[in-house]
Amino acid sequence: MPGRPLNDYISVDCVIFGYNGQELQVLLVDRTLTNNSTGQPEFTDLTLTGNHIYEDETIEQAAYRVLFDLTGLKNVFLDQFKTFAHPDRLKKENDRRWLIHDGRDPDKRIVSIGYFALLATQNITLEWKGRNVKWVPVSEVGELAFDHNQILEEALIALRNKIKQEPIGFELLPEKFSLTQLQNIYEVILSTELDKRNFRKKIARMKYLIPTDEKQTGVAHKPARLYVFSREVYEKTKKELFDFTV
Amino acid sequence: MPGRPLNDYISVDCVIFGYNGQELQVLLVDRTLTNNSTGQPEFTDLTLTGNHIYEDETIEQAAYRVLFDLTGLKNVFLDQFKTFAHPDRLKKENDRRWLIHDGRDPDKRIVSIGYFALLATQNITLEWKGRNVKWVPVSEVGELAFDHNQILEEALIALRNKIKQEPIGFELLPEKFSLTQLQNIYEVILSTELDKRNFRKKIARMKYLIPTDEKQTGVAHKPARLYVFSREVYEKTKKELFDFTV
DNA sequence: TATAGTTAGTGTTGTTTTAACACTTAATTA
DNA sequence: TAATTAAGTGTTAAAACAACACTAACTATA
């Protein structure tokens, strides 16, 4: 039994990132209307996932609720990265597109609290209030509704900053993963190439990536050993880290 | 001519940090009421500085406006670090304290967009809508109104993270400063001691701290050479930096 | 004007991290 | 059983880090 929205003009928006083995993807809601007579789309309407905050929940709870409603998952990596409220948020292009969603006054702008999430995308079923939800590679995202292009841009910046500081890459992978998969995630997110041997030496120094006895199966080459992330070891070791930029 | 507030329940709150040569300080507004008959304070009421967002400005402009109204300064370091909206923000302690400010409905919570600012505190005059504004060492901050203790806590965390990544320490100092002053700022913010020689070697590697011909005057010891920060050099060199945590 | 007090400023060494680089191994498929 | 593919592994030179102690330059005061 959800409560009343706290305020019609405040919402959380979640930039949900996934990884398909090649590219970084983002989850978008497609509410494109199709013209009944011509069968052509009247206009495209792609958005991030978001919702209002209810009266009795924290912002963070609202963001987790959005994610749970969509994926059924509860333990998802989630990070509040920035809040947006540009004066002409709703006036973009001055067309009626932005009115269709829920009839909000287009002169009132919405304050949008941005979160980004990292999902391991294998075997989750997507369901979002009966709407059409789809993964889109970040490099192929076109024009989004509202200021969602800007929010996505900032989410990417926040993700890149975060992954430089904390080991969160594995959040995009299944529980057990190979080091090559992990390296790929860093390469894709940071748009760089990394040396395989140096990457693995760095991982060996960090103690929190634990090799298992398992190996990949069904691949037409030497199967990779699978690793798991140990949060306990990480929590211990991160306190030892200390460095700074003058 | 300021516009109407966008929304009564959204505000920016600025955690303004300063440095007095010894300690990290934060700027607080004291609206403590004094009981007319006894002369005793009826209760203390210390808050961060904040304001509503006007209709025609961005969140960031609102934050800069708060800072300008207070200090008369325009080029201040400012960073949006987190947004707060705990359901019982205004219900804390269940007393009438939180009602006095402007008569807002205490059942409606306020969404507060948190910024932190770094000020060089020498020779600025503080003026805040006729209110009593004062510097308080961060270590001596007691109970604040609303959830401002939590906001300050998070601002400190954000400041520590930021200063580990970007050279922002000098923002708390006059334009020309000594390396010992700068080192002290890092020690205070990061709660650590740094080796003088290693600190200076690190600075030498970064090229953007430029020695001037000037020296300290009026000190009863060998006068320190003064340095300036070069934004141009920094913008060039920062693109070269690349490192990450697995 | 000499001396005491105070902070500025400077180099070396051993250890750790980085960056660059190529071949062998183990599985599948043809 | 040969071809294909990605996994996995070690060395070296350069840079960064951490730990450590003395001399220089100014003021205050005796």
C-alpha cells in the first residue's frame, strides 16, 4: 500500500546500467505513441525510469522501490549522484510532448533526484507498469524526453568517478565471473585499454577478489577461472588505503 | 528583484567551510531566542545557511546566490554533494522549535539540496539578512536544527573524497599561500599527518602550484615562499592522470 | 648586538607500484 | 588431429612512496 506522493514536483530518476558482455547499456522506458491510421510513430518518447517519492519513505527507499518494481531485485548497487531542476526542464522544444505523461503543469518544473544503479542483467525479467522497457547501448542512446540526456551524461561521469575509487565493476556481472569479463567492464566504462597482466597483478594485490574452483563451461577455448567478490575482505582492506592529490 | 520561490518545500543548503590557520570551520546562522525576562536563551537554534530556489534560476544559481548574499563573493568553490529528504526531518524531537522559522507546516518535510563551499576567510564581511552569523570549528559543532548535523556530516565526507581527487585545498587560502599552510589544510581535513618533504615532492610533480617571488612578512622565523595555483596548468595536466581501483 | 626561538627548506635510500612487452596452455570445432 | 580462440603467466626499467634529520633565515629579547 503505497502512500501519497510527497510532492508532485519531486521525483527520483534511476539511470540503470547493465552490461551485455560487450557494451555498457542503459535501461529506457519507451512510451512512443503510434498513430492509429498511419501506423507511424507520432513521436518517440524514451525516458529513464523514475517515480515520485511517497510520504513515508526516504529518497533512497523511493529509488530502491523503482528498481524493485522493475526488476524484482532488492540488493542492487545504487548511488545518488546529482539533483536536477533546470528552469526550462519542461519547456524543451516547446511542444506538447512533455504533457502527455501525467498532465502536470508544464510551467512547473520537476526536481529530479538522480540515482544510478548497476545490474547484473542475466536472467532478470523486466516489468514496468505494463510499459515497454528495453536495454539500449549507451553509445546508441538518441534523444530522450525531458532533460534525461543530461541526467544520463552526469550519471556516466559519476559512474566513471566512482569506479576509479571503489571496486564496483563486479556489480554488473553474475556472482561468479572471470577476470577478463571484469577487465572488459573497466575498459568499456573508462574508454581505455588495459594490459592483461598488469590488471591481474593489481587484482592480486587487492585481496577481495577470491578465486573459486569453478571454470567457465561451453567456451571454445581455454576456460577461465571464476572469481567472487568478498565484501568482508574489502571492508577490511579499504581502511588501509590512503592517497590524495595535492 | 528575486522571483517567487519555485516551491516552498525545496531549498538549497550550503555548508560553508573556512580555515582559520588551525582548524576547519563551518559557518552557522544563530537564531537563538533570548527570553526577555530571564535573559537566558530559550533554546539554541543553529542552522546552516540556505534558501529556496527561485522560479527563474537553476539550483546552482540559488546556491551561488546564498553565498553571494552572505559574503559578497562570486567566484567561490561550490559543489553539490547530496540531496536530503528524510520523512521525519521536521519532526525531530517533536518540539515547537522547528516551527519558528517561517511557519511551514511541520508535517510537510523539506527537500534539501546540499552544497558545500570553500571560502578564503580573510577579510570578508559577513552579512546574512540581519542575522547572527559565525564561524564554528567543525570539531566543536553541537546540535543543529533540522537534520543539519547529518547534512554537515555528509558534507565532510564529500569534502574528504573531493580533496583526495582534486586540488581544492588552496580554495581555503588567500591567493598567495605557503606550502606549510596548504599542507596543514590537508592534515586537518584528512585527519592525518603528512611528511613535509614528501608533501613538497608531490607538489613539485604537479606543475600547477607556481612559486612567486614573494615571501611571508612579519613572522618571527624564516619567512615562507608564497605560491599561487595555476588553473591553466591544472586543466592541462589533469587530463594526463589516470588510475583506478579494481 | 648576540643569542634564543621558531618555522622554512632541502636529499637519500629502500620498497612498492607502474608500464611495457610475448609465449604457452586448454578447451572447442572442423 | 589440426586449427582456432581466449586464458594465464614473469621480467625489467622507471616512477612513486615512505621514512628519516639537519641547516637557513627571520624576529624578539636580553
